[in-house]
Amino acid sequence: MSLEEGAQKMSLVQHFVTPFNSGNSNLAIWNDIAADSSPGLSIDAIRPDFRGELYRWQLPDVAMLWASARDSIVHRRPRTAEPERVLVHVQGRGRCRQSHCRQVSLLMPGDISLCTSEAGVTIETNEHDMLVLDLPRTWLEAKVEGLEGLFGRRIAGSSPSVTAFRSFLLASWREAIQMDASRAGQWPRQLQNVLIELVALALSNPSDTSQLARKDHLLAIVEAQLHDPDLGAVSLALELGVSLRTVQLEFAKMGTTARDYILIQRLARAAEALRMDIARPITAIAYDAGFNDSAYFARCFRQRYGVGPKLWRDARC
């Protein structure tokens, strides 16, 4: 039975699960499902034993996805041939590093972020689940002041308005998964109207915006200076004009340290370069990402991705 045939045909929600023991076979199917569900979407697996599960729900004007998968890198190309849309990402289990509109954010469980369909996005994530809403930008512009400035930023899940939105969204998904489409009536249209109001409320909390701006400034500096082998907590504190302890606390709030965070970002940048620039020497890519020891780079890369940089590149050519 194919994945399409396995979907719940009479349900409001379609359900897909990767069926194979082979991670490569699962990834190929997962990419087909992803492209069909959201144009421009593609995925690279970080681990060889890739698995994924997806629920897909189409409201009258809002597309919604609930995806769970093992460690992976998600790419979304810009979609400029259609009216602009906004994608709301709601982080469930796991955490991810999102790069979008010159912003780099680390999303923790419960956090949300906003992306525009007119700019590309890259999300590096460990084993996780994430909810995605795809809706017209015009619906939010009249309700959210400064919408443009929110693209790519992290909005803390600790905000009461974000918590209310997330709880309602999860409850709606669970109801829809059990509901027969013939009983839905006007509920999907009424539901999307409520969701828009709750999204706008979650995005309109000024305390969230100021808090995430400080953190995003720190992460933007990391992104801009990854090529510098001396980048670390001390140099970040000097750059920001704050104490070393302040920088350490900011990373602690994200569940990591400056050293570990910088290492993961360097490895992610190197992995992307290995995939995109197949002619560039691996040593040069390592140096570009801030490593001044190629043996250390290869060791860290293997620990992170399960294979060495050469095998990683060969598998993606």
C-alpha cells in the first residue's frame, strides 16, 4: 500500500508514515511528501536511519502540517510566483536552528517563529515534531503591527498568548484527526478565523519582541563571525559590551553553552558548503567555517553527522 493509499480518506486529516527500514528510501519518499505538501520544501537527513511521520490538514484558506522526524536539515526555497504567505512554525519536541531573513534563531519546545514565503529558510533540527501554519500575509498585516520585523525571529513559548494559541491549536488537531469529514460542516472555516485571531494575539505581545531581539542580536553576531576561530563567549561579551556571565546566561537559557552552540553552527555551515560547493577542498571549507585544525573538524563532523565530511559530500552528489 502506498502512503497516499494509507492516508485516512474520510478524515479531515491525511496521515503519512515512512514505511521502509532503509533511511535512504524513507528520505526519498519524505521529500516527495514534503514537496507535495508545501512547494519548495526539501529535507536532508543527518542520521542514516531516517524516519518521518506527517499529518496534513487543509482548511479553506490555511494549510497546516504536523511533522515529526529524526535529525534533519530542512530547506524551503522562496515562493515568488504566488501571493505572499506567512508560515508560522510551532516547535514541539526537540529544538532547531532556523536561518531566515538574515536572522538566526534557536527554537526551543513551545517557541514559535514567523517566515515569509518570499525568502528561503533553513532549519537544522534534532529529533522533533513541529506544527506549521501556512496562511495569507494580508490576513495578519491589518492585525499585527511591525509584522515585517518579526520574520525569522524567535517568539518565546513562555508568553501567555503563545501558550494559549499553542494549546488551542493542539486541541483542534486532536479533534480533527478523530473527526469524519462528513460531520465537519462549517467548523473548518470557523476554526481558521479563530486561529488567525490567536496568531495575531501571540505576535502582538511587545515584551516577547524586546526579549527575542536581545537574544537574536547575540545569535546574529555568532552567525556573522563563525569564520573567526577565536569566536567564543569572551569575544561575544566584548562585542556586546556586557559581562562574560551575561553571555553565559543567555546560552544557558537556550539549554547550551557558547562553545557547544558555536561548534554546532560551524558544523552546520560546513555541511551546507559540502553539499553546495562540491569542488571546494574539504580543508578550505573547514577553515571557512572557523576550524583551524582539519583533523579536529573531521572528528567533530563525524560525531555530529555519523560519517566523515567526504562521505557526507559523496552521499549528496
